[in-house]
Amino acid sequence: MAELRLLLFSLSILFSTSLCCPDDQKLALLHFKSSLLDSINSSTQYSLSSLDSWDDSSDCCHWDMVTCSSRSNSRKVVALHLDSLVLAEQPIPIPSMVLSPLSLIKSLMLLDISSNYIVGEIPPGVFSNLSKLVHLDMMQNNFSGSIPPQIFHLRYLQYLDMSSNLLKGVISKEVGSLLNLRVLKLDDNSLGGYIPEEIGNLTKLQQLNLRSNNFFGMIPSSVLFLKELEILELRDNSLSVEIPKDIGDLTNLTTLALSGNRMTGGITSSIQKLHKLETLRLENNVLSGGIPTWLFDIKSLKDLFLGGNNLTWNNTVNLEPKCMLAQLSLSSCRLAGRIPDWISTQKDLVFLDLSRNKLEGPFPEWVAEMDIGSIFLSDNNLTGSLPPRLFRSESLSVLALSRNSFSGELPSNIGDAIKVMILVFSGNNFSGQIPKSISKIYRLLLLDLSGNRFSGNIPDFRPNALLAYIDFSYNEFSGEIPVIFSQETRILSLGKNMFSGKLPSNLTDLNNLEHLDLHDNRIAGELPMSLSQMSTLQVLNLRNNTLEGSIPSTITNLTNLRILDVSSNNLSGEIPAKLGDLVGMIDTPNTLRSVSDMFTFPIEFSDLIVNWKKSKQGLSSHSLEIYSLLDLSKNQLSGQLPASLGHLKGLKLLNISYNHLSGKIPATFGNLESLESLDLSRNRLSGSIPRTLSKLQELTTLDVSNNKLEGQIPVGGQMDTMNDPNSYANNSGLCGFQILLPCPPDPEQPQVKQPEADDSWFSWQGAGIGYSVGFFATITIILVSGCISRLPPQNRHRSHRRQRV
């Protein structure tokens, strides 16, 4: 019996050993974990709990994210699911060399390292030994450089995803060795150059995705060799030729996506041979010609996107589609008249985009009854009121009707559309009060009612709602500024209304507010100290109100503030020196994401209107994060310009015109390296213009007129292009070539040796001599000729009066 127990014990040890992963693979994985920890240990807050089970005392086949083969005689590692390893508030860069130990796991068939923050070039040695790889996912990292040629020797590879990286360079010719590759996905990175002809060697390819790269030129003809291809995804590149005429030879295609390129020509007729085609995306190119009706004869077609081209719809066609569409985009396709009735036959429709056309008439009742999820009808000529049936829909999530001629009041049952996330009604003629039921829509994320004639009070919104974007600007609302909004509010635009009273102190209850726009109202009183508690604020626009008092120095507590516009008020006192400590204007952070980034469908938001380079212009919400502006103009500010303002290196615009400032222009303004526009006009500034301004390489607009400045206007750099005399008008003694007024020679400078007669030379001292000689010579000639009776006085300074904007 003892011998039997010994035998069973020995067999159990042997059996358990055979079911463990090999020691060399276990050591390689532990080395990978150690290298990863070493690379991120300098970061303070992160979580790496996904690798907690990776312990030297246990079998690696039992570790999280590790899969071993199920063969009885082998337990080698065959799959590593290493996606999203490090969880942190801010991305933690991981050097790409931490991947090197993985090259020792030669049995690996699946490797997923997606959604990490791996930086640097892909180590080529990693893939030299991984010859059995079938699935490789490297998406959403920060890999740079080119694709290592070793990847193109992975002959069993079926899935390759390198999307969302920083890869550059053309795909290596060795891509042709991937004869058994079934899925290639390289989207969302920065590869450049032509799509190589060798792509046609991948004859087993079923999916080809090169979306969102920098490929240009033609689609290689070798793509037509990929007879098993089901998905051809080339969106968002710079491809600039016609759709291949024989694209219809790829008869297995279910998805053809070429949108967001520069494709020219018309829609090739060979597409009608694609009898399995479900998705056709050709939007946002420069395609031209008519939209062929045979597209609607492809019975399998479900998603059709043709908008944003130069295509034309035949408005007289009587269409009877054989397909049943789920998504339809015909924006900018020159549809005219009423919304086409044939759309009513598409009972499965969940997405309809007919924006930017010439559609007329009322909102059809049959559209309201179709329960479509997303409806885009902006930029047409539609009229009338909205049918109440529209808001009884159980599917409606997006309704964009901007820039039409809709009128009347909003239906009182608008709050019944409980699944609505987006309501955009800007630029119409809606009037009356906003229905109170709208505040019941818990899922509402974005509400844009700007540019209408709404009046009365704004309804109270629930603090626990999801509403993040609110734009009620350019209406006729009155009363005190409302503050009962969702705690999720990020953007609040109430400008150009008739709100009055003081700024409410409980605005600070909006803990996530980033953008507050209250311009052109009747807001009075002082800037409250409570403003300094709104630490998330990045944009504050209080232009054209009746605010008074001083600018509180505590405003510098707004460390994220990048745009401050308090122009056209009655603010007084000195400019706080602490304004130079506004962190967001020193090193402009790119933290304000465009609200449009929240959505994958076409939503346009109102621009931020500012006084930009002497005219009112809109800064697009799509690129607002690149701007840093400070506008204190048209107030009653006095005292001197603080030298500390020169610390604001992120500023693109600085406007302090139309105040009562005195003293000199600080030389530190030459440190405003990002500055494009500087307006100091209509003050009492004295002294000379600092020579340091010649260092401002981005400067395109300068105005120092109507001050008491004197001396030579600086030369060099962009100052040589600041030659509009009106920008220097009405000062006491400026001179320089910019205003065609030579400066007198400096007596402290040594005598300049005159060049030889045949030398080409010019100096303002020489210009002064030439001016005197030429002047008296001209007088003599005119007197001799008898053609003068009275000489008008020389007008050396033209008065210029700037228009108020």
C-alpha cells in the first residue's frame, strides 16, 4: 500500500508539472511585469491590479490575462490579453522597450497590448521569434516610427490592429509576405505615403482597415486581387483619385468606406455589382455628378452616406427603393422642395441626415411617426411649427433643426421624449417660453436654443441631470441670471439676452463649469469674490454689461482660465499685478475638449464671439482649446500696465484699449511669444515703444494709437510689417519707416562713413539729408516756374479716429 501511495504521489507531481507553463515563459512574464513597474513607479496615482495574480509562487497558466494551450502534453502560453494595464487619471507613458521580454514566448498566438500609453518605436526584436502569431492588437498607444519589417514575416497573422498610434512612413514591401493575413487594421495613426501595391499579395484578406492615416494618392490597383475582401475601410486619409472603376469585382464586399478623403469623379457603375454590399460611405469627398438611382436597387444595402460632396439629387425622380435602409445621409446633395416621400418606405430607418439642402415646407407628420432615432435637418428652408407627435417617439435621441424658419412655440409635451440626448434648434423663429417639461429629460446632454425669440423665465433643471451643454444666447430672456442647472454643466451660454441684476454668488455651485458666457446683458454690480472659487472655469465672457468696481486680484485663483473678456463695462482701478499669474494663460493647456468630441454624429455648436483683431469674430468651438485671450478694453481702468502681464506667454490676444492707463509700455511684453494681436490704443501711455516687441514672431496686429508715445518705432522681425500709420496715429513724437517719418540722427552715435558713389545704401539718416535737399530744390523749381502762389503747411501727422467696435 505504501508503494502504491508513493507511485500515485509521483504521478501527481509529474502530471501537475506537465500542466504548468514552462519556466522560461513564466520568467519572461515576470520580467515584463518588473519592467512595467519600473517604468511607472515615478507616477503617483495609478492602478496595476490586473497583474496582481502574477506571482512567482503560482502557475502562470492561472494568472489573469494569460491563456495557455489545453493540450494534455503541453501548457504553453498562447494568448496574452494585456490591454488597459495601467489605470490612472492622466495617461502614464510606458517605454516601448518593456515589451522586449515577450519575445521569449515563442508559442504566442494572440497578443493584445491595446489601450495602454506605450511610447517610442516598436522594438523590432519583439516579433522576430513570435512566428506563430495569429492575432496582434496594438491599437490606441503612442507608437512612433515605422512598422518593423519583422511584423511582415508573421505568416500566420490573421488580425493586425495598429490604430490610434503615431506611426509614420510607408508600409514596408515585406507586407506581401503576410499571405495568410485575414484582418489588417491600421487605422487612426500617422502613417504616410502611398498605400503599397504589395497589399494585393494578401489574397486571404477579409478585412482591410487603413482608416485615419496620412495615405495619399490612388487606391492601388492590386486591391482588386483581394477577392475574399469583405470590408475595405480607407476613411479619413488624403486619397485623391477616382473610385476604382472595377471595384465591383470585389463581389464579397459588405462595407466600402472611402469617406473623408479627396476622391474625385463620379460614383462608378461597377458598385451595382456588389450584391452583398451593406454599407457604402462616400461622404466628405469631392465627388461630382448625379446620385445614381440604381444604388437603391442593391437589396442588401443598409447604410448609405453620400453627403458633403458635389453630388446632385434628381428631385423629379419617382423612386421605389428595393433596399431597406437603416442609415441615410444625403446632406449637401441639392435636394429641393419637400422632404422626399420615398423615405417613408424605409421602416427600419434610425439615422436620417438631410441637412444643408434646399428643402421647404413643414415638418412632415409621417417623419414624426417613423420613430427615427437621429434626425438632422439643419440648414434648410423648413417652416411652420413642430408636430407634438414627434416628441412621443420612443426612439428619438438626436434632433438637429438649426438654421431653418421654424416658428411658433415648442410643443408642451417635449419632455415626453425621455430618450432624447441632443436638441439643437438654433437660428429659427421659435418664440414663447421654454416648456417646463423639458427639464424632465434626464438623458439630455446638449440643449441649444440660441438665436430664437424665446422669452420669459428659464425652467429649473434637476441638479442630478446629465445636461452638460446649455446655449440660450441671442434670445429675449429677462430677469435675474438663472443658476438652477445640472451639476454636470460644463458650458453655459446666456449672452445677448436681457438678464439683469448682479452676478449670483451661487454660480459656484456648478462645480464642473468650464465655459461661462454672459456677454451683452444688463448685469450690474461688482465682480464677486466668489468667482475665484470656480476652479474649473476656462472661459469667462462678461463683455458689454454694466459691471463696475475693480478687478479682484483673487481672480488668479482661476488656474485654468484661458479666455477672459470683461470689455465694455465700467470697471475701474488698477489692473492687478497678479493677473500675470494666471497659469492657464502662461502655458495654455489643451484640456478643453470640443463638445463635438463627445459625439460621433454631425453636431455644430455656436462660436465664441470675441473682438478678434479689431473686429467681432467667432472662434470655433471645434478649436477653442488653442486660444488664450485677455480683453480688458473699454473700461475705466487707470494706473500703469503691470510688467507681470509679460509672463502670459500663452496669450494670443491682449487688448487693453480705451482705458485711462498711463506710464510706459513694459519691456516684458516682448516675452509674449504667442501674441498675435496687441491693442493698447486710446490710453495715456508715454515713453517709447519697447524694442523687445521685435521678438514677437507671431504678431500680426498692433495698435498703439492715441497715446503720448515718442521715439523710434522698433524695427526687426514682425515689427517691420507693422506699417499701418493709423496704428501709430495721434502720438506726440513717434518716428520710423513704418509711418514714413524719418527719425533724427542720434547725436551720441558715431559719424557714419559715407559709402562709395556706386554703393547701394539706405539709412534713415540718409533719408533725412535727401528729404531736406529735395524739399528746397523743389521749392526753387516751383518758384522759378511761377507755378506757386502759396505753399500749404506740411501735415506730418494725420489724425485718425478709430471706430468703436
